[in-house]
Amino acid sequence: MKKVKVRLSPIVSQINLPTVLKTTILPGDTTERLFIVTQVGEIFYIVNSSLRTFLDIRPRIIKLGESEGGYDERGLLGLAFHPQFYYNGLFYLHYSLAGTQGSGALSKGFNPNPCDPKTLNLKWLNRESQYDHIDTVEEWTLQSNGQPQKRRTLLNLRRPFMNHNGFNSLNFSPETGKLVLTTGDGGSGYDPFNLSQDDMEIAGKIIEIDVVKNTFINNPPVVTRFNELPAPIQETLTVMAKGVRNIPGISFQRFYNQYIKYVGNVGQDLVESIFSFVQYKPIPVPQLVQAYLSNTKPDPEGFINFGWRGWEGAFPTSIIRNCTNTQGLDEKTIAYYDEAVKTSVKRLQPLTSYFHKDQRPDKFGGTALTGVQVYVGNGIPDLTGSVLFTDLARKEESRPPVRGVLAYSRVRTDGKLNDFSVIETDYNFGSQSSYYVNLGTNLDHTRLYLGVYGSMKVTDFNQGTIFEIVP
């Protein structure tokens, strides 16, 4: 693929860890504004290169960074503006609720052992007491006086572990007009309870929410499964995809009268993957619940399956062990052989993948996928029609100063797996680490924004810079 070079043009700096970059036009305004969401609970927007506060919900956010030495995957994770936001002022938030800290679903770390069936068939028991925290999805409105106010709660989700809650997790579909919620598999590693493949589990799914249906709903119960939801809430939900490990949002590219959907799935130990699809058949949650109650299977031609936990991208999910005789080499054992077989023909193949270890001179060793965005602008002609993605940090540069990676790929006309190419950047970060934590775009996907942070600890403040990616 063609080598592409771009510049990183700083827009604003000294902000807290950014989780979402979105643009919209405020009611009464004429200019599209860039909005920056921070993990700790702030939402800013930019006017004439200066930050203005749109909303600050830090008191509503769970206390972050206490259990993992400052690292955390909870917080304010999603922001989406209603397609008619300019007229109705509606927007939506996904965040981890203050005061909901629990002890977690397991008393110790998890590793599957293919030789020990007990580790392959764990169940999440005592869910009302054994959980990590509660995530909420809320509807807010921008009042005529310019002050945001919460209107109602759409979902309250009990999460088993601290990590894999999704990020950049709320987006409106231009295809259906529905709010799309991307939920991670619930966390730990290797999806201990196989929540992502269970049709009743809310974890590990891409869910569409009809925000104009049954709007009388407020204060829903705290749940983990679709069948625990009251019928009026079930009626607002359809499931778009399952087999999700963790997703940095969803991006839509108009292609004639259809939309190509781009989704990234964060990997376990081997590979990070970007998927694309056009056709899908979302299944209404009431149908899923009915199939569960009648012990039947839902429509086999239904939602997309990314294959996790049996598959990590195009590979059967593997456990990595150090080779006993040769230092520096790894041996890989398939973790869930039966599940890999079961989902082998049902899963979607990736558009492209990149690896945690890659010896090819023009590639890199990745750590974690943090952003996926399509670009259809003409400002960077070599990238027009491409899907761009970011990785948190080059594996080979794990010692300070760390550097993130920007790369791109394209959909092949024959639908087969495509390669990717690293995008070279000119910015000199000096001795400061630069974790690439997210990727954003404007309303028509003609501009690209990059969020960079100097640390991976949410307790290290004011180390963020937002860049525009320019020719």
C-alpha cells in the first residue's frame, strides 16, 4: 500500500484523558464545533482555539484509578448528539456511576486452561453482589438557557469487571436513525463467562436503541441480561452484532444508497482487528427473549458475529506460554477449541488486522486498538475512501517515551482481507510519551482528529493534546 505522510496540527492541550471526539452545531450557532469528552467526566468544546465547558459530571462518575495503580477503563465513555440536536437539543451519555463500586465477579485473575474444563465453563454467579460497577446510558437536553439537564435513563448495566466497557461507545446510525451502543465483553481477560456469545447477555454486543419509542421509560432496573429488562425497554432494543471483546465505536461510510460499517475489536494477546460490513439483520430483543424462553434458536441469518471469545480476529484465541527450551520464542495453545470450531463459519472475517508481534520492516507491534474512522475528504487525497485506525503504543517502544501509531487500510473490491500501511507523522513529542488514545472525525467525515495522552493513568491530569491530522 502507498506510503502516506501527514502533519499533526495541535488544537488544544493540557486536558484530561480524552475518550471521545465529536463535532456538532449548537442550537443557534452556524459553525460545527469540536467536542472533547474526558474520562473523568468533562465535556468541552472549542471556540476560536479556546476551551469552553459544555458539561461537567465529575461528581456523577465512579472514583477512578484506585485499584490498578491509576489505570482504569471506566468513566465517561460515550457521547452522541441526536441527529436533530440543533432543533431538539438532545444528546446521550454513557458513563460509570459514582457510588457503585463492587468487589468484582471473580476473587482472582482468570486464565483459561484447555486441560481443565472448569475454567472453560465458568458462570457469573451472585450477580447482584459480585460485580465491579454499574454503567448507565442517559438522555440529556440542552435547555434554552444553554444549560444541559438530564431527562431520563435508558439503561443501567451491571458490569463484572473494571475493564472492557466500550469507549466512544455511543453513535447514531445514519442508516436507521437509532442510537448505537457498543458494549465490551465485561472485562478481565479471555471473557471468563463467555458473555459475548450468549444471546441473552448485554455484554459483548452492538445494540441499537430506538430513542423515540416508549419515551415514558425512566429509572430502569439494573440488569446484565436482556430478559431481565421490562417489556417496554426490550421493545426499544435490537441487537446488531455479538462476539465483541471491546470496541472503540462504530463508523459509517455512505456508499451510494448503502452504508459500510467499520468496527474495531480490541485483541487479547495476538492481534487487533478492523471489520467492515454492509448487510446485517438486527434482531429485536423481544424475539431474542422469546427464542430463549422457548429454547429455540434465533434467526441464523441474523446479527453479525465477530467471533470472540473463540476467535481473536482471524486466529483461534490462544494462550501464549514461553517456550521451555528456546528463550524469546512463544508457544501458542488454542484456548477454546470447541468454541472456535462452533463459530468458525458463523463469524465475520476481518477487513484487516495488525499484530502484537510483527517482524516485517514496514509494520509495527501493536498494543491495543483505540480508534477507527473512515475518511472521505479530499484534503489528504492518498487517504480518501480509507479507514484509519490508531494503536495506543508501539510494542517495540514500550519504554518511555512511548509512541502511538496511526495507520490505514481500504475495503477490497473482492471482499478479502486487506493489508494496512503505517501513516508517518511529523510531530516531535520530544521526551514526552504520546499514547494515541482516540480518533475522531467531523459530521461528514472530511476532517480527522487525534487524541494523545502522556500517560496511561487516569490519575495523571492535564497531559492531553488534541490534534487535527492535516496534509
